[in-house]
Amino acid sequence: MSSISIDKEKCKGCGLCVKACPKKVIEISADESNKSGYFVADPVRMQDCIGCTFCALMCPDVCITVEK
Amino acid sequence: MAVVFEKTKMLTDVNFHYCPGCTHGIAHRLIAEALEELGCEGKAIGIAPVGCAVFAYKYFNCDMQQVAHGRAPAAATGVKRVCPDKVVFVYQGDGDLASIGTAEIIHAAARGENITVIFINNAIYGMTGGQMAPTTLIGQKTTTSPHGRDASVSGNPIKVCELLSTLDGPSYIARCALSDPANVMKAKKAITKGLKNQIEGKGFSLIELLSTCPTNMGITPIAALDYVKNEMTKIFPLGVYKDIDAAQK
Ligand SMILES: Cc1ncc(C[n+]2csc(CCOP(=O)(O)OP(=O)(O)O)c2C)c(N)n1
Ligand code: SF4
Ligand code: SF4
Ligand code: SF4
């Protein structure tokens, strides 16, 4: 079992993590936004996460932590 | 479960001011991680440019100096010569390094100054609103080339790695792309190599990172990564352009 956590207040909803994830774990939320007004990344299929860190490697705002 | 990825201590907790999806953030993280892994805490000094990375001094957990447009290699020369035991890195965009700062970078490289330059090539002037850069591709639309860059009017893109690798001074010159996880990992290795060369006293190194400016390219962050991978790498091929270690083998 692996998982990620996203610092949603830092997230800018850019979607680079969504593109990088080979397991389609992450989506950009259609309704949850942060204080800066960005719709944030949401790991909707966390059970599929393999802990590869690709999402974190591409996140320009360094808001993802990965556990494996 | 163990933590396999977390934010490096060499970055502060200040949120980046960059636009969503801008790869300046990835470049910052890679430099900071490489500095941490090389044990440069308390030993690194960064030189921030004019350009979107002008506030880089707020983001790195080390001493930083922000300098006049294009002059970062000259400032770094002074810092490194006065503090030879510090690890001095320079961070410059393509407008900063390849346009107004052409003289400084060429002569720092020619002198083989013992500094590490990270060159962000996003093929455009980001901070000032998307004007044509020396690295803008032929046909690329910018605010000052609204019909696409025309070589007969503006010349061809300047290939910085190719140009500098003709000099005797540099120890390591490489071009990487921040387009996908595999290339980001390669970029980290190249940055680490450049910093290690400095620590070992081997002299000047420059790592060019093909980057995005989704805001001024007028495309989504994901489309901008595809542009780097599919279009920019055709004009700016990835690879190692100079490596004195490889040459000695
Ligand atoms: C002496 C001087 N000339 C011009 C400018 C205006 N200026 C600010 S940033 C910039 C170019 C930035 O482009 P680049 O170096 O590619 O960095 P980016 O913003 O794309 O990261 C220019 C021309 C300035 N600040 N100082
Ligand atoms: S660690 Fe890998 S599998 Fe897990 S969310 Fe990130 S990219 Fe997807
Ligand atoms: S890459 Fe980072 S900033 Fe972009 S959507 Fe994912 S978590 Fe948010
Ligand atoms: S203007 Fe371009 S280079 Fe500057 S922060 Fe925005 S996306 Fe990045």
C-alpha cells in the first residue's frame, strides 16, 4: 500500500501530477478550491497508488509527499 | 510505510509566486535537493537573476544575492573568488543569460570560473509579458513576433550549450528537459554533477533546462510540457556537450 498527501493550500491545480501519474490516481477537483482560488488536486483513487513519486517529481509547487 | 518523497530542507516554506504549472518550481526543487544531498547546507550561495526568478532568494534556504539583469555570472565570479569554500550557483533565464547577459556568461565560461550555472530556457521572456527571446523557435508566436519568429528578421535561435562547449574553460555543459519524470530525474543528475565539479574544483559548469512558460506560450501547463518535448528538443537537442571527465577517460 502506498499513498500521497497533497498540501492543498500550496496546490495551483496545474494538473502536471495528473498527467505524470501512471495509475490515474489524481484528478483536479471540480468543486474543492483553496484560499488562493485554485481548484486543487485530489487523489481520488489512492488505493491504486504504487508510490512511484512521478507526481511529486513533476509538481512545480512541491506540494506532494509520497509514502511507500 | 516510509516517506519516499518530501520537500527538501534547502527550500523555504514560502509559496512560489510562479504561475500554475510553470517549471521554474521544478528547477528550484532539483537544485535544492542536489545541494542538500551534496551536504551544502550552510555552504551554498545562490545568485538570482532579473526575470520571473527574481524572487528566488525567498525560496532557497541559503544565502542569495539578486543582481542586475544578465550580470549573475559576473557577480558569482566575485562571490566565488572571495569565498572559494562556498558552493556558488547561478540561476538565469534565457532573456537574462542569452540576451542582455551574453558577454558575462561567455567570459565566465571562457575563464573557467569555478561556478555552476543553471540556465532556464523557456524560449520566451516570461516576466515582461512574453516577448521574443534569443531562444524563441522559428515560427513561434510571441508578443514581439506575432506572426511567428522570422529568421530573416530576427535571426535563428541561439544554442547556448553548443556555443559555450567550443570554449576551453568549461568542465561540464549539458542540456536537459523538465518535460516528464524521466527527464526531470536526468536533470537532477546533471545539476548534481555540475555542483560536484565545483566542489572538486574542476571549474565552470552549465546545465540548460528546457522549460515552460505556459502563461505566455498561451497554452495549458500540460500542452507546454508537450511543446518542450516535441518542438523545443528538435532545435535544442538534449545531451552532454562537454565533460572533461569523459574526455580524460
Ligand atoms: C536592465 C534591464 N533591462 C530590461 C529589463 C526588463 N526585463 C525584466 S525581465 C526581462 C526578461 C526576462 O526573461 P527571461 O530571462 O527569459 O526570464 P523568465 O522571466 O522567462 O523566467 C526583461 C527584459 C530589466 N529589468 N532590466
Ligand atoms: S506516487 Fe505514482 S502512483 Fe502514486 S499518485 Fe503519485 S504518480 Fe500516481
Ligand atoms: S502538480 Fe502540484 S500544484 Fe499542480 S495540480 Fe498537482 S499537486 Fe497541484
Ligand atoms: S510568466 Fe511564464 S516563466 Fe514567469 S512564472 Fe509565469 S509561466 Fe513561469
